[in-house]
Amino acid sequence: MPSSDFAAGRAGPARRSPRPYRAARARRRRARRRATLAVLSVAAAGLLGLAAAILPPRFGPADPDGARLSGAGAVASPDPTPTAAPTPTPTGTPTPGPPPLRLTGSFPATGSGSFAFAAGQGRVAGRAGPLRRYRVAVEKGAGEEVAGFVAAVERALGDPGSWPASRRLRLQRVPDGAGHDFTIYLATAGTAGEMCAAGGVNIRIDGRPYTSCRATGKVIINLERWRRSVDHFVEARVPLDTYRDYVINHEVGHELGNGHERCPGRGRPAPVMMQQTLFLDGCVANPWPYLDGRRYTGPAL
């Protein structure tokens, strides 16, 4: 037997290479890993969905449309687009308008001739001199409140420019029934005309009662002038309150013994005892007998 055949018989069948088996095992391991990853992915997705359903809204995914979970998982409507708040209108104290020059509206030309007197007692105006007491009364049916007229009278006579600035007298309002030196009346034009005529004073201009007057113990203020002032004051834009201060101080000045005066010069203040209801003669309206603490006068009429 040839030696070559004898050698082959002892070695037995030829052995296969190990490489194909290793490749197969690697393929199987990769397949198992892919399958495992797929299972894990599915499980993870399920867990995330369950968490989204049961966790509170703040742990849920963001909603790009602005919706929020509310209640038991219900979807609330998206918040409306915010709008700018309107600018608030200022609510401070309104700026007062210019003072009136005269009052509008109707008022009686004549009245009952009977008067309502102010109650109570006012403060003393002035620091020295004898005390002069006065009452205040408003004609019934004149359409004016007693309290309003009282306030105007006390404002005029209590001002630092009024008669008590002389330090030679003091003034105080007292009620009806108390001892008094004179009375300040607010009367309709018809009643004022009768009262002034009874005291010897004619207040008629062009046939109708026009001005105010003083009769003995009586200062009589014409309601028409009290409400309407006079044309030359209105044209000069003099406030109605300035005219009221003037007419009270003028007529009380007569009661205190002062006579009429004239304008001391164009552009200068009119003396309070000048007949400013009738004219200014180039002077400037002035309601006070004292200016800067000194008695202000003009030439005697």
C-alpha cells in the first residue's frame, strides 16, 4: 500500500474550519439584542403614556397651543391673547372753573316784605374797640338761603381789609331777639325800594329800584344786584363775590358814619365808599376800606 494512502487512513476524516460557526453565533446574538431593545422600547412607551395619564398637569408634556389640563384630565380652553389694559382716567379733584361774574336764572322782583332771621351767634371780628352787634335777615320767597347770605356777610366783614382793621370797633352777628345795633337785610328790588324810600333814600335808576342803601339802623342789599352785579364790573371781569364784598362794606360803611368818596386817580383802586355800583371813573374795583393795613380813601364827594 502506498505510503500516501496509509497516512491518510490514520488521520481520519478532514476537520471543518471554525469560522462559519463563529459568524452564525454573532448573528444570533445581534438578533437577540435587537429583539430585546424592541421589547424594551415598547414597554417604555407604554410606561410614558401611563405616566402622562396619571401624573399631575405640571409633570405632563408641554402643550405648544397653551392648553392646560384641568379637573379630571379635561382640556381647558387656551388662555386668550393678553391685551393692553386701558389707561385709567385720572380721578383727582377737578380743576375749578373761573368764579362767576353774575348768576343766571330767574328771581323775584318783589316779595312778601317779611323776613327770616339767622339764628345763632357769629364770631367777633376785630381785636379792639367797642362791639357793634348786627342781625342778618333774608326776605321770605326771595329764593336765597339764609345760611348762604350769612356766610357772605361774615366773610366780607371778617376780612382783614374790612372795617374792624381800624382797631376802633369790633363786629359780631347776633340772633333776632338779642340786643343789636343794626340789621343787614337781603330784599327783593321792590321791597328794597320801599324800605329805602321809607328811610329817605331813593334807589331808583330809570324808574326802577336799582341800587342798595342804608337807612337808620338798616343795611338793605338789593337782591337784583346781589345776583346780577353791575354791567361795568362784568365787563371788567370782576367776580361776583368781589361785588358782594364791596356792597356789604359800602353800606355798612354808611352805617358806621362814612360818606361817599371819589376816584383818586385813573388805574388806582376805587375807595370802598365810592359809588362803584354806578361807576368806576377809571378806578379799579375794590371791596376793602383797608389796603395793606392802612385806611384807603379818596376825595370826598
